[in-house]
Amino acid sequence: MSDADIIERLAAAVAERIKPTVPLNIDLWDIATIASYMKRDVTSVRERFACLPDFPPAIRLPSAKGNRAQPLYKATDVIAWTLKYQERRA
């Protein structure tokens, strides 16, 4: 097998594993993704932020078992919510 063949096979394997990027304006984030974005731990986001009245409302998609699905949030709504807390200069 030549170096070119190895590179071709490696490139194909990498391409199979790369997830397509969902545009931010339609992406849905789970609590773990929000925690990563906010530089906080998952528990803090779930217990201190997501329960606030002005936090964006959750989207709960139907589950196969009829259970409550994990909450998802519009990425742009979460970003807008965090930016409301940006300090203003005098």
C-alpha cells in the first residue's frame, strides 16, 4: 500500500467521523452544552440558571417511551439571555 493510499484511507475515516455543523440559529443545546458555553458546571446550570423565570423556555421533544424528554434550548436564546448580564460601562 502506497503512502497516497494510506492518506486516502485516513482522510475517508476522518470524514466519516466528523459531524456536520448545525447552524447556530437553528441549533438546540442541552444543559451540558450550555454549561460548556457558560463556563459553569452542569449542576449549576440546571439548578441555578435554567430555573430562573427569565431563562429561555425549554423545548421537550416527544420520546419513544412517553417519558419527559431532556430539555433542549435554542442556542441563540441562551446566548441572548447571557448577554443581558453583560456589564455596562459608565
